[in-house]
Amino acid sequence: MIDDLLHQLGLLQGWIFETAIEPLLYALGLMDYAEDVFDWMWVAMFGGVAVIAAYVICRPLELWRPVEPRADRKAIRTDVTYTLVHRLGLVPLIVFVLLTPAGYAIDRALMFRGILPEAIDQYVPALADWPLLTLAIYLVILDFAEYWRHRLQHRLRWWWALHSLHHDQRQMTLWSDDRNHILDDVLQAVWLGAIALLIGVEPAQFPIIVIVLRLVESLSHANVRLGFGRFGSWLLVSPHFHRVHHALDHADGAASARAHGCNFAVILPVWDVLFGTRRVDPDFPPTGIRAADARWAGLGYIRHQIEGFRRLAKALAPRRRQPGPAITEPGE
């Protein structure tokens, strides 16, 4: 099934390149870059598949049982821009240009030292006949890594400065998942790609894993009054589970917006259960950061990026020691 999907996407990639991209490159005198552009299309195409799948699945749910009306449509349009730029355009290009050569360099270095990680089915030959099971094992391992990446985004002051843009949004929708600063997105791509390389994920499997991760994240951010029940809530992150993570009330009386200290899981809620970060709330709370200026939710993409750099610079600047008793920030 996976091979068939990849084959069909490969045929589509070739058709788009031959009918639209290659003639344009020829007209612009950029045929020297044809091979690189062709390879980059593969990254962007999988982003497009993830966007279409998320919209087809999540938008009907939002229309069915919304948590709240779409009051701030300007903020939602900003999130749509984030999604298109980060999945189809700028971020895939940056990841391809910067990380692909790095990946090849790491591969060569590991091969030279004879320590290139093998695929799981090399250690467990029986898995060779069960490609979907192998894919599921990789997905569980990478989801565990994503849980800790998310915790670090809230724990590290400089990383939270970037990630806080994601939490500014008070109008959660399926588009909110990609509301990330570009540096934050690149860091996430490096994190996931490096771990996938270290555990031996095959190149053909990695895009499928990314699509599954992104699809679940789009669902978990959707504006839908949906939980998965007492049993299902242990198996898959629901919109209810993740909305509690974004809850506005977490910042009440807090000295730091990093008080959003629960429900970090991306796919499997069991990680929050095991590490004591699960929070159960019967309500669907309002979302955002109370201390943040509400206007940031609706400003355009470029101004958001500038604001992210400003927050990062502030977080990296030496902090002056204030007189008086020490105050411990939440989450530290």
C-alpha cells in the first residue's frame, strides 16, 4: 500500500515537473537547478497531501460541533498563511537546502566509521514481512521524541520565546498547528530528521510518518467539541486533550507563560500519563496566553516573524538580578 502511494506520487511529481516546472526553468535559464528543484518538489508534495487530508477530515468536524464561533477570521487567515508557507513553500525549501546536504554528510560519516544505523527489520528479520508494523514502531519511537521536544519548547526560555507565538492564538482551528516561527519549524525538522536518521528510518517511510504526525496535530488543534472517551483518550490525542494544553486559564497568576505545563503528547497520550504531565479537564477552555497582547493573534505572517525574533532576543539577553526574594517561575 505504501509503495503504491509513493509510486502514484512519483508519477504526479514527474508530470507536474515536465508540464509546468521544467519549461519555466528553461525559460529563465535555470536548468542547472532542475535536479534540485525536482527533488524539492517531493518534499512540497507531501506537505500538500498533509494539508488536503487535514482539511477533508477536520473541516467537517469543525462545522459539526464547533467549540466556539469563528469570531476572529483575520487571525484564522493568518494561520492559513502559516500552513501554506510552512508546508508547501518556505520551510520545505529551507529544510531541503540546509538539511539534505547535512543528512548526506552524516550518512557518509557514519558509513565511513561502520556505524550507520540499520533499519529495524535488519535486527528483527520477521518484521520484513510486516511493513506497516515496522512503520508503526518507528512512529511510536518518533512520537516519544516529539513529546520531549514539546516539553523542551516550554522548558527552555529561548525556545519558549519562539514557541509562544503558537500559543498566542485564541481562535483555535485546524490551521493553528502550523502557527510556528520559522526558526522553530526548522528546529523541529532538525530534531525529527536527526532522530529518524539515528534509528534507521528508511527515506521512503519518513514522509509517511510526517504526514501522520501532521494530520493528528491538525485534528488536535481543530475547533471541535470532541474527545475520545475514557478508553480512547489513552490511545490518541484528541482536540479536547490538546485544547487543555492551550488553555488560557493555565496562565492565571503565573509569572511565566510557560505555565502551560501539561498534555505535551503529539499522538499518544500515554507519554503524559507515564511522566506525570497529563491533565484532565471536563471543559473546553478558552485558549491563548493571558499575559500576551491579544493583537498578536491577528497580525500578518511577516510581523509575527519579526515579533518572534524580538522575543528570542529578549530571552537571550542577560537577565538583571532584581533585589528581594527569589521567585521560582512555573515549570522550572
